[in-house]
Amino acid sequence: MPVLTPPPYRVQDITSQPWQKWFSFVFSMITKFYTENNVVIDSSSNGLVLKDTAGHYWKVTVSVGGVLTTTDLGTTKP
């Protein structure tokens, strides 16, 4: 897995090859998410958020007994 390093910090470096390579990598990571591994959410107050075809966002959480629950978050992206 690639490691994200800080961008060049000098203004004159913005047009440099390392800066452009860094920006391209960050943008590609933001625009898509793909993994061949498990996705783990270690916070009981957070969960997976999915958007349905009508435009509503739903948060999926799991109880201690393994029961999945969905909560309607409305149409505004959380």
C-alpha cells in the first residue's frame, strides 16, 4: 500500500513534478475507494453511510448481538 507523504512546502515547488505527482495521488484516493481487505470501523458511534436511489443517506450500525440497524440521516450529506 502506498504511503502518503506531505506535499512540497515551498510555493515555488507547486509546479514541480513531485508536487504534481503528490496531488494526482491524493486526488485519485479521494475520488475512489477500493480495497481487497476488510473495512473496519472501530467506533461504536460511527457507522457505514450509504445513499439510496431517492437521495437519502442511511447510517448502518451493529448492536452487541450483531443486529444491523439503519438510521435515516436525510438528504443532506453527513
